[in-house]
Amino acid sequence: MELEEKPPLSLDSRIFIEDRLYFSTVGAVRTDRGWICIDTPADPLHAIWWRQTLKAIAPLPILAVIYTDAGRDRVLGTAILLEEGPGLVIAHHQAFDRIKSHGEMGRQQVMDALINLGQSESAEILNRTPLALPNLTFSDRLVLNFGLPTLVLEHVDGASPGQIWVRVPEHDVVFVGDTVTLNAHPNLSEGDLERWLEQLQQLQAGRVARRVVPGRGPLVEPKGVSPVLDYLKSLLKRVKTLAEGHRKVELGPLVNEFMAYFPVPEHDRERIQRRLRLSIERLLELYAKGKKAKAGKTATAKAGSRRKM
């Protein structure tokens, strides 16, 4: 992927967005004192390019990296971004717990994916790149002020228990992580579908910001979140109807129906199909028992000794 051919998208010369990477969309905000990165490239060669690109735009230090969730493809490039000096690594406390428990397994999964993409050099570098755990966590809301612009981090637990949004109010922009994935299947494995839909409706109505940066895909206006909202609405309706019938469901046709909503790379088809099947099984079981889909809502031990706001 020749990233050098085109610079990242710039908003008001303060906010920069890159959506051409293998796994997820990343962003960076140029504050008065330095760069704040929002999620990281999982491919280490892309992480090196991203760090160099930001320094070429403005020769400022990278002060912090924010994880919008605990996804394996969002947290693996931090050590490279912060190679020239220490910085804050910020996440929701539930994301910390998930990264600590599953980070090394996630690294191996991304290495396998890179090898399948023919990126063996990237896989080798990733194998020796340390995983950076968050050193600053919060529960509900955190405001970062390194001069202008101010960043507001908010816990929004629809797509996953540790999901956060990062708003930049002065520029009317919000980074929403995997609350919105465009041209890619959303990961439903930990989602609370009803809360997720409420949050998407807020975005679509323009009540959060007029510019939305998804976790995967390009910058959109509020109405651009509609494909994900329609997908989840349809899936929730089907699941509720089937669960109320209290009969055995043949999942094959249902999985195929929802697989058709978004494109799937051939090398990833089996994994996405398996993940979707397991998610539908989980939702059917929850609704058959008369429960809302609140995976991840069980009591979680909060961070003990690390800094937490």
C-alpha cells in the first residue's frame, strides 16, 4: 500500500485522519503542545509511516495515545508511536482489563493476518514490538487540555464495554471507534444492541458532531452512519422475532443473509462468518431468556494501583 502517494485527510489543519490502513482508521490531533493520537496502526510499518508523517506536518512530540476500545488492531502500534519519548496511553478501565488479558493473543492474530496479506516483514517487527498497556484510565468522562483544541473522552458502551468516543468540540468532530464501521462487518461479540442503536441514532441526528470519524472507513456526515444503524435494526428485529418463537433456528441462512450487508475480503470470510454466527447465537440465547443483550455488563474489577480519573 503506497501511503506516500497521498497525505492523510486534514480538517482545519488540526485534525488528521488516515483510513487507508489494513485494519482500522486512525487519527491525530495537533494541539498547541503536541500530538494526540487516536488509535494506532496495527501494521508496524504503517505505524512508523504515521509517526514520520505527523512529525513532517508539525515537528511536535507525541504526547498521548488514546485507545477507543481494546481491539487488537487499535493498540499494537503505540510503542512505535512513542519511540522517541514517553507519553500517556489512555483508555477506559474496562479496555485496560481486556488488553491485559488478551493483548498477546491479539498480537498473534494480527501477525497471522499480516502473513496472510503477504506482509511477513511487518509480522516479524510486530513480534518484537512491546504491547503498551494504558497508564491512564477513566470511568465516565475525561477532558484533555494541552492547549487548543480540547479533547473530550466519553464512555459509550454500546459496541463494547470499554468503548469510548473522542470529541473535539472546537472542530465539531467525533472519533467513534467501532460504534461505526463502514464497508466492514461490525463486531457484535460484546455489543449491547439496544444501547448501540440509541448511540447511532444520536450520531445520525447530528446531536454529537457534524463530522464523524468511524473506526473503519472514511470520515462521514451524521447521515453516513445509516448503513450500520440499518444493519443493527434489522438484526435485532430478526433476533427478537426468532427468540420469541422458542424453536430451534437454522442459523446458516440467517448468517448468509447478514454476511451480504457488507463486503468481506476472501481471506477473512471464514473468520467473519464464524464470528457472526457466534454473535447471533449469543443474542438468541439472551433474548430467549427475556434479557437485553448486555454482554460485558457483569461486575468488572476496576483498576487498583494505576492512575485513574
